[in-house]
Amino acid sequence: MKSSSHQVLTVLDNWLSDGHTADLVTVVSTFGSSPRPVGSIAAVRDDGKLVGSVSGGCVEQNLVEHFSRTTKQKQAVFQIEDKSARQFGLPCGGKLELLFERIDTGSQIQPVLELLEERQLVKRIVNVESGQPALISKATDCVFSYDGKSMTQVFGPVWRMLLVGAGELSYYTAQFAQALDFDVRVVDPRAKIRKSWHLDSITVDDLLPDDAVSLYANDERSAVMALSHDAELDDLALQEALPSSAFYIGALGSRSNNKKRLTRLANFGISDEDLARLHGPIGLPINSRTSAEIAISIVAQVIAERAKVTNG
């Protein structure tokens, strides 16, 4: 799975290859209630076809109608007042400021896609007056910005997820997480389990879980999931992860198994404060049964915890 932004850019590149031109549309600022955050993108083809979303479906038809009036570099502000909010479908008082960029050659998009295929974090800076974009690969910061003169976008994996165990649950969790732009790493020292892994976009590392946490997932933008069904392997990961700065740490298992796990970890010297950070049983309580359902509950819980970090 690709993130929504990655999908938009891929479709846009295909349109350009077929001889079309298009506008890349970015939400650069919002006021009041807005269904889509700044940095959200869509593309409108020269014949009115649309991919992506800048309003959750509210003003996309207006984008199509507006396309013929856009110039090579143009901003369009949609101001929706209370009296017309129902007509446009936006929340009352919502306002979007949208930056239109005319894209007529694949050379403007392909470098971004190449870096995204390498799972790199890509910063794209656009001079609003000239329309000229610049790319910075392997960017270290991830903040969208717009000051009326330039726009800075960031594409690619800003957050990292380490999955301990290469079973079916990790398979589904990895795919959902990739769609949300997580840089996903999977680790499993068990050779037989590694051989059963069949997600081509992610390879399984044979490191011990504690070493993997230390190398890949020990900062405030990391999430660690112990999903191996092997208490020894999961405990190794948790011993390293719980005292770290990882924003999310979860472990698979029943409530009774989680109590036993907490006792073991306490005996290993993990403090009560750090133990309280563990999400166990992992995932939101949505009565999930299948591996795919459990994976959804896990990723949903991670999203909720990530929001606490990003929103303060």
C-alpha cells in the first residue's frame, strides 16, 4: 500500500506520461473547521479528472470547474460562509487556501517518486512567484510551511514502526502502516518464520529484538510492537523499548498474559512508570478476531497516540 500523497503523485505522473497536463493542488492554509489538514494534495487533469482530496469530497467538483481558469502558478481561496456551507459541504465557517501548480512534464514529479520508492523523506520547496520547485532528499524535519512566498512540503515516512515477529498479524499491520507513511521495519531471528514472509516491499531483519529497538526505534517518532507470540523475543524488545523515548509500545496477548508479562518485566528492573507505558493487550477494543481486524485495531491505537504527540 502507498500513502494517499504517494498515490496522487503516481497517478499524476501516469497522466503526464500519457500526454496530459494537470494541476497539483495543495492545501496551504485553513481557517476554522476544515476536513483536511494543510499539506493535503489533489491533482486535476486537463480534462477535469481528479485524484486525491483537499476537502474530504466537499469542494472537489469546484476544483474541476476551476481548472480551466488556472494559470501556471495560481492560488485560489475558497471562502465558505455559513449561508453557503451546506451547498459546498464544508463545515460552517470553514475556509481553505489552495495553491495550484500547473504540471506539464514528468521531470517535475519523477524525482519525488524515485526518492519515495527508496522510502526516503523528501522535502519539496516551491517558490510561489516563480513556480520553481526544489527537492531536498533525506530531509530531517517534517513540518509543512507556507508564508505566501514559498511552500515547503514533506513527502515520505516521517514516523517509524518496528514489528517484532514476521507472522500474519505483522503482515497486515505492516501494510496498513505503510499506507499511513510509516517507515516499517520487521525483525524476527527465527529463520523458519522469516521464510514465510511474503510482503515484497519490506524485508525481515534477523536481528535480536532488543538490538533492533536500539538501532531503529528508540526515539519519539518510533512505535514498537511485540507481535511474535514468543514471550522471550517480545520481552527482549520491551526491555529495550519501555525506557526509551518511543511514543508507542504495545504487546500482543491476553489480559492474563499481560499481567504475567508486567511481572516479568518488573523483575528485569523496568520501573512502574515505564511499565505503565505498555499497551497490553495491544490495540483498541473493537472485538477484533481475525489478523486483519487486530491489525486495524493496532494501527488505530497508534494513530490516536501519535495525535497526542503532534497535537501536544
